Amino acid sequence: MNTNASEIVRVDNVRKVYSDNGVPVDALRGINMTVLPGDFSVIAGPSGSGKTTLLNIVGTLDKPTEGAVYLDGEDVASKTRRQLADIRLRKIGFVFQAYNLNPVLSALENVEFTMMLRGIDAAERKRKSLALLEELGIGELARKRPNEMSGGQQQRVAIARAISNDPRLVLADEPTANLDSDTAVKLLELMEKLNHEDGITFVFSSHDPQVIGRAHRLLILKDGQIVDDKVNV
Amino acid sequence: MLSRIAWRNILRNKRRSFILILSIMVGVIALVMTDAFSIGMMRQMLTNQIGADAGYIQIHRKGYHDDPALKNSIVNTAPVRAALASDSAFVHISERLRTFGLISSASNSSGVSIVGIIPQEEERITTVHKYIVEGTYLTGKPDDIIISTATAEKLKVGIGDKVVIMASRIGGSVGSEACRVVGLFETFDSGFDQTHVYIPIATVERMLAAGGRVSEFVVNPMDPKQTDSIARQLRSRLPADFEVLTYKQMLPLLVMQIQLYDQIIYIFYAIIAIALIFGIINTMLMAVMERTHEFGIDMAIGMSNKRIVLMILTEAFYLGAVGTIVGLAIALAINIPLSHSGWNLAAFSDSLKSVGIGTVIYPVVGASTVLNAAVIIPLATVIGAVYPAMRAIRLQPVEAIRAS
């Protein structure tokens, strides 16, 4: 399969079948999509439509039953667990619905952690982490642990963590679902700014109208199939 | 940073970590106490036997060790005295003439080893003079005899009473001497007490008509570590019809027992380590299960299996290290004072005396004991964490993230 050199992600005819107590369930049914640099895409759809499954497959956390996923032109199916971990570390940033920061680390250390995994030296990762936290408006929370921060603050730290390794792509799974609308708006504005100013590519899964309203490209998923794909919404 | 995370993870569930550290501490304390007590007991048995009778080195006429009969005693002592002359500054020397015989009173008699000694020399070699509980040590009079309290009870005699000793001479006739009890001794070894009496060497010579003969020269180096080298030198200096034996050859069973113990203690270490490994598996498995979601997130952000394993093993190592350090500190705090004051086990004195230990045990905490505990226990905790770590990395990221 030829892929366009500029594509970050190409998903080709991906199927995912789960077994639910022995009963096969089609979570994704022949998905085709691409992600281009600078995209601010939203995969929308009702609960159970397969948004998170698709995001997990794009993020190499899960494997498709059929079809192929290309990241920067490379078929991820042939990669070992170790290589996939390395791809996630270097190319993909994750933002989760429940923030999922390491509870024993401070905000600063959470951001530093991914850089540590890449082998960046302590002084450099501290400098960069502090700069990121400042940029995201939570510099004063650097020493706080997750349980000392609000949901919005934790999600900002999660974003800082996701972009700390300069990934090709940030996958955000329902990032505003646990936030009040004001905080959600601020957070989305922040991610838009990162997209506009820093060129960071975002792919969201969400059914939050506030997220959908900001999408440059909107993919509507229903029963495991893309039923609509709108660009420049 | 990984070690910082590991340490903080330990502190997350303080109660569980505390219980685990406590169990490690108890294991370390048990291990050190058992080792120190056993080494102390073994060493005491050996030094007691060396101090009571054997000494560090003995020189005999060849064959005397296998057949300690009067006919096998040294007739010409000149070569021995010449061989020892150059070492006199480094060693204490005593000579003895001993035989098996009978000691009798008006009431009873008993078979004993009659040991003829030069009291002033013997005092520098053996410890019997320290165990006089009534009367005095040999005073220099030819008819002095010291016997144990056990023998005195059996013969129904006391200080100042007369006893008769008799033994076979080389020709087969029987010699005898009347002696007066001047002292009663009671050592750490009831078996030894019942079978030994001490009289001046000249009296034994007279009784046995064995003038000039010596059964054994006992040589104690001032530095016991020199035992083997001095024994080697003496062997090279003496003619072939003499045998030079160290305590290792004279007390082979005891030496073997100590060597055997050195091996057996590793079985004890293994038992403690295995128990610990199962405890660690259980605890770390619980910790891993509780953190399944977290491991999923770690995998999602790109943490490799190797680093996840390293983090879990580091946590286990820290638990083991803390338990070991605190356990060792407590064990040493208990053992070091005890190694000076001793542990009085008078309640078990009969059984301890029957094996020649004495009623006060002085535990010995050697570097090897501390080193063994310091290596074996943290290693066991790390080994115990291997299975939970393997379980953690077998998790599929997407399933782990879904775990609540």
C-alpha cells in the first residue's frame, strides 16, 4: 500500500471485532481515514460507535482485526511491542478523559517523565517542562501533585505531558468529558492555540458539541463506520 | 527518576509496606540471631575443648594419638625440647604424663584419666584452674590431687580427704598413690569433669615407674592464628617418629561439626529467603494489580517493558533494603552487648554442659553473617518481585487502561 509522504496516519479498511462473552461484536467496520500534519480533527459519534477503539488503534494501543495502520508511512502491524512503545514515546502524545497523571509525581515530574523515558538529561527536561507548564498557564503548580489540582489543571498538565516529546500527533480521547464547560472552553482554546501557533496535530474523540464546533475536520462514526467526513467545518 | 517513583510508590500504601518491611526485619533478626548464637556456641565448644585439655598443638610419639597407651609415650624428650627451644618466645608449652586408671575412696571408685601436670605450666595452657569451685589448684605438694565435684560426689569425698589412684605400668604391674583432695573443679562439660583428675607429673611418674616419659607436649601459640604455621615448622624440625597434631586433628568431630554448620546455615538462609519470596510475590502482585490502570497509562506514553520491570524490582529492592538495614541495626543492637555480657542459659545448664558448651553463650556476629543477610534478603525480595513484574508487562495496554 502506498502512502502519501505527508500523511502522519493512514488507516486502511480497519476492522475490529471484540468477543463479548464469546459473541463477536464488530466495533469497527472497514474504517478508512488519514491524518495530515496540522490537522485539528474530531471523531464524533454516539457512545459505543467505536471512537475510542479507533483512537486506540491509531495510537498503537490496540491492534486491528483486519486492515492496516500506517504511521509516518510505516505499517505498525509488523512492529514488536518494544518498537510500538518507542513509536508512542516519540511520535504520539495521549490526552485521556480522566487525565491519568501519575499520582506520585508532581506536575513538573509528570511532564518530565516522558522526556526521561527518551533519555533527555535532567537539566534540559526540567527547563523544557517548566517552560511548557508556563506556556499552558500552570507554572505555579509545578510542584503540586495531581490530587492537589483541579480537573482542568490536571488536564493542562496532561496536555503538557502529551506535547513534551514534540510528537507528530496528539490523540485526545474525550478530553473535556470530565470538565465543566468554562474549563473545557479554556482547554480547547489552549489546544487550538497549540495547533495554530506550534503546528501540533490533534485528533479528538468526542461527542461534546464544544469540541465538535472547533473541528477543522469532522468524522462522524456510527456503528463502527464513518458515515460522514467533513473538512473545514 | 525511576528510583524516585519506586520509592514514592512504596509510600503510597504505608500500612502494606510497613507490614512487609516488618516481616523482612523479623526475618533478618531471626537470621542474624540464629547465626550469631550458633557460631558463638560452636566457637565456645571448640575453645572450651582446646582450653580444657587439648590445647592448640600437641606433640606425641608417633602412634600415641591412635593408641594413647603409656608404652606409646615419649621416652626421649630431648628432640622435642630442642625443636621447641626456638619458639619459646611465641608459645606456651606444657608437658603431661597421662594414663587411664582408677580413683577410689572408702565409699566408691571411678575410672578416670589421670593427668600428671606441671601446675605452673599448665595454668598458661589450660583453663581447669579457673574452674576451681572449692579448695585450691595444685599447690606443689606431691600428693595433691584436684577432682571434679561430680567425682567427689560419686566418691563421697571432700577437700582434705584421701583418695587412692592406681593404674597399670608398662610391664603390667599396677602402681598406686595415695593423694589428698585439695580442690574441686566444675567446668562447662559434665562428661569431661567425670573423667579427669589432675596431680603433679612427678607423682604420676612415680606411680607408673615412668621416669622421664612424657605423653604429650602441649604447645599453645600466643597468637592462635599461627597454629598451622607453627605446627608445620615443628613437623619439619622433629624426627619422623614424632607426630605434631593441631586441634583440628585432635578434635575432628567438633571441627567437622563447625564446618557442617557453615553449610547448614545456608539451608536456614534458604528457608527464610523462600518464605520472604512468597511474601513479596503476594504483596507485589497486589500492588501490581492495584496499579494495572497506571501501567496501562505508562505503556501508552511509551514506557518500555524493561523500565516497568526495573521500576517494580526497584520497589522490591527498596523494601528489602529498608527491612534489612533496620533489621540488621536491631539485630546488632541486641547481639553486640550480648557478645560481651553473654546470654545466660542457666535454665538449660544440664543439657548445655553435656555437650561442653557452658551455661553462658556469647553470640558472635561475624562480617559474614552481616554480609549474608545484607545480600540474601534484598536479593530474595528482588527475586520475589520478578513474577509480579512479568505479570505487569504481560498486560495489554488497552486492557490495562480500561481497568479501574
